[in-house]
Amino acid sequence: MPGTTTLERITELRDRIDYHNHRYYVLDDPEVSDAQYDDLMRELRRIEAEHPELVTPDSPTQRVGAEPLEGFTQAEHPVPLLSLGNAFDEEEFLAWHARVSGLLEESQFDMVCELKLDGLAVALTYEDGLLTRGATRGNGVVGEDVTSNMRTVRSIPLRVPAAAPSRFEVRGEVIFPKSAFEAFNEQRIADGLPPYAHPRNTAAGSVRQLDPRMTAERPLDIFVYTLGYAEPMEFDTHWQSIEALSRLGFKINPHSSLVRTPDEALDYCRTWVEGWEDLDYGCDGVVVKVNRFDYQRHLGVVGREPRWAIAYKFPATQATTQLRKIKVNVGRTGSINPYAVLEPVNINGVTVRQATLHNADYIATKDLRIGDWVVVERAGEVIPQVVSSVVSKRTGNERPFKMPEACPSCVEPVVRAEGEAAHICVNAACPAQLVRLLEHFVSKGAMDIEGLGIKQTTVLLEKGLIRQVADLYTLKKEDLLELERFGETSVANLLSAIEASKERPFSRVLVAVGIQHVGGEVAELLARHFPNIDALMNASQEDLEAIQSIGPKIAEAVVAYFANESNRAVIDKLREVGVTMESEQAEETVEQVLDGLRFVVTGRLERFSRSEITGRIKDLGGAVSGSVSKKTDYLVAGEDAGSKLADAEKLDVPVITEDGFLDLVASRSGES
């Protein structure tokens, strides 16, 4: 008989899991990381396996999710949307494969490996060729009717060819691509609105907007990953059904793979454990499915999970820790940027001590307080950020945060303009701003001066050798040699790099000088429309707004920058020392021989840097993407091309070398 302690622990685990289910599935506001949730579920499963007499129908191990929101019409799923069992390492995956082999009495069977996307699961029903219903997963049996919102997602077909079954359902994951999410947030910031924190939560919130017009404003996307049911059902395998759905016009993830053995499946998993951060969408694992439908039916379902599929989970990228302090630093444009000082926490092998908090509005919207327990997320090389607070852990001793009234560097007043998200130090001569501006000026996306990091620029400032960015070009060898850790070779290399930077294109100079809201793409637009710096400095806000993709916020920032006499003085000095201040396109019109072509670049190149070949493609009218798709016309591949080369070969995308790229340009120039 189980003891009282066991009963109490089971009750506690069920209550906690139900609470977190509600936070995740119903409120779209999780308080714990996926890894922590998985730990709770695994402990409950272990205890119930040891004491099967304690398993009840309402246990979280016997259900799929949580109840739907009351604000939407309920949508019952004809075939339940089940959850998946998890494998957290290769040993657990092989144990799953062995169990399936025993049940099938077959040691070899085909499997399909698919990326497990971090979005919102939906089911789409089609009748007589038309989309008739879109529903969220909900609790797996009953979801929410979001048909009007699903119609706004452009990658979802509203109509399918007549060859489709008369009635069928597909299931997919609605996502907010990372590149689109970043651009969406940049526009919000430019409009004076606070940025959103997480693509997955924003996608979920967008799908569940009561006003479809709000959903339509979000660049959502979808990958369809399975056929829920079909009348009539004409497929023998999952792979056949996915290929058929692709032919019907559904967006299928190009990285899915049909494998024959567990070793092949693990090779696929290992590839994406290393490579998932390069994807343009969230991904937290790999789903491995038995391919044959008759095998799936034979294996069946246990509790809330199909026996015929498993989720191989990637290491966690979120963790919960305590927010000890909120401090601020000064950005290159004078913005006062709050950041979190955390109790150190390990996230996927990296100790995280600080995280970004964006601005005061972000802190207020998330209701973050000093002393809170918070969920922290780290994705690849992106700066860690605080995703949410764990309100249930508050003790009453937590303290709200207030932005400082004086700059922490120069003690000048801090102001916040009406309609702006950022607080700004009004002192243009603020030392902290100059440190950050120099760091930005020498970075790869700007003047690309190797050998000048923040430590070196700080020393140059402290010694009085630099008072503005243009002073870099008047540094003398003898002055540098007197500084600690500046030897003959390093000084010669540094001065050579500074001299070479004078030849950077006009657009890179515009990025480097630190005009608010002017990044690489905006700078290229400005360089195309204005032949030189004088024309740009004299442009009015109306002139700038007349350029497509330049809005009022960007135009206002450009005009304000050049209205400042100290900024004009920096521009004049940069011109005097020979920095490029004219657009190459002003001297000659570049023939758009690559117009209409889309390229992806991968691997180490010999003739070009990555930014040089990307710039060359754009100058010639082509477009550059970060990942290979069916829309890609050419993959330019150097050494160590990696997974993008495999993607191109799989999708029959032509692969060319650097020489092949130059030949292509030459041949198309000859045609025109």
C-alpha cells in the first residue's frame, strides 16, 4: 500500500502540472521552462508506474492538455490531437525503438524525422476543396474555433485542387518567423511601441485575437506536419500523405527526412541539436514517427501518447532564477537601457548572470520587480532576456523599478519624449555614449576595423587620444606605442585597418555614424536615393518619407541627426580624412542583371567576405535569404558548406561556386 507521503506527492504534482498546463495552454503565459515542466511530468509518471492503483482518469498523465478559453466557440476534434512522449537522450530514444520493435515483432521499420516546431498547433478542415474550419489544439479533444484568423495566414490555402479528398483535416504549427519577428519589433520600436518578447507567445496570441484584422497585421506562417484524417483515406504511409499534401499546396517543412534505422534517426537528431539555432523559427526537438499507418494502428495509444511517435527533446534554453537587481547602461544614441542582474543560472551549459529588459514599458508590461523569480531565455548567441515573472512565488518583499532621473554616466537629465519607448540622456557629449558609439563604429557591419574592441577604445578615450569617432583617423603610431599592450605589430595592423576602412561603401558609413533607426537596409536605401552626404544632410523629412519603406520615425531621426552641429562636425572631419561620402551608384548606374533571382550563401569563400558577396548580389538586383527553400534560385557554396548544401541538393536547387557566381553575372550581363 502506498504511504501518505506518496499520496501527498502525487496530489502536489498533479496540482502543479494542472496549474502549469493552464498557464501554458490557456493563458499563453508559462511560468516555468519546458525542461522544468518535463521534470514534473516524469516524476509523476514514475510514481504512477510504481503504484498503478493510484492512476485516475483526471491525472495529467491521462489527458492531452487544458480546457479552451471561454471567449471562443468550442470546436470538437473528430480525431484527438495527442501529445507525445519524450526522449531526453539517445539511450531513451533507443529504448523507445526497442519497445516498438518488440510490439511490431519487426527489428527494421521506416521512420519519418521532423523538426518539432515551437509554435501553436492547429487543425484545418477542408470540405469539397474549401477551408471550412480552423481550430486550436485546446485540450486535444476540444479546441477553439479560430477559422477567421486562420484565413489571414497567407501560407494556408483557402482552396485546394479537386484531386483532394472530399473531406479531410491537416494539422500544423503556426509560427512567427524570427526574421519577421525582429522586423515587426523594429517597426513597433520605431512607432514608439514596446517590443514583444517571444515569437512563440506572440504567434499564439495572434492566432487567438478576437479581431481577425489584428491577426492579419502579423506575418504569421505555418508548416503542416500531418494528415489528421481523410474521407476517403488513400495513403499507406505518413510519408506518402505528406508528399500528397505538398502537391495540394500545403507548406511542408523541407527538413523532414525518411530514415530506415535508429542510427539514421539519431544522426538526424544530432545534426539538428547543433544546427537548430540557424533556423528562422523556434525549434525545441525532433519528432520521430513510425511511417506505416497500419503499424501506427497496431501500436495504438497509451494514456495521452501514441506509441508510434516520440519527441527527441533538445537541451533546455530556459531556466528560472531570481532577479536580484535592475541596473541601466547608456547606449550609443543616449538611450538608457535597463538590464537584469540575476542569480547565476546555467542554461544549456552557459552561466547566465545578466539579461536584457529592453525598456521601462517592457518592465511594466511584464510586471517585473526586483526580487522576483523570473523565467530567463537564451537562444544561441542572442543576449539572454527575461521572459516573465513567476507571480506565484512572490513573498511581498519584491520592489517595483523606477527609471533614473539622471544619466548614470554624466549626471545630466534623462527625458522621455512623448510617444517614445526609450528614456534618453540629453547630453550629446556623454562619455558613455561615445564608448558605445565607438564600439558600434568599428564593428563588422559598420567600418569593420579589426583590432579595436571596447577595451582598446576605452583606453584611447581615457588617454585623451579620441574625443569623437573621426579622431580614429588621426591616431599616430608613436602615441599608440606608448600605451600598454600596444606593440609594433599590433599598432601597424591597427593603423592599416583604420586606413582600409576609408574605402567602406557610403551605406556602411551611414550605419557607422549611429543615426537612430538606421541599420544596414535603411542605409542602403538612403545611399541609393542620395548621391552624397551633402544631398542627404540637406534632405527634408518630406523628401525622406517619399522613399518607399522610410516612415516618419526614421525620417525624423535622420533630420534630427543632421540638425545637430556636433554631428555635422564629425561628418566634416570624416570627409576631410578621406572616408567615402559618395554613393557608388551616383557615379554609375549598376545594371540589375540578377533582378528576380534569390540566392543563399554558405561556407567559407575565397574571393569575397560574406558581407561583400551579399552586397554584390543586392547591388545587381538580386535577393539574399538565410535558408534554402523551393524559392531559392542558386546556392553559392564555399568550403564547409554544411546543412544548407544538403538542403539544396534535396530541393534540386542549383549549387554554384564563387567562380560560378561570377560566370553567371558575366553571362547575364552579356544577355542584356
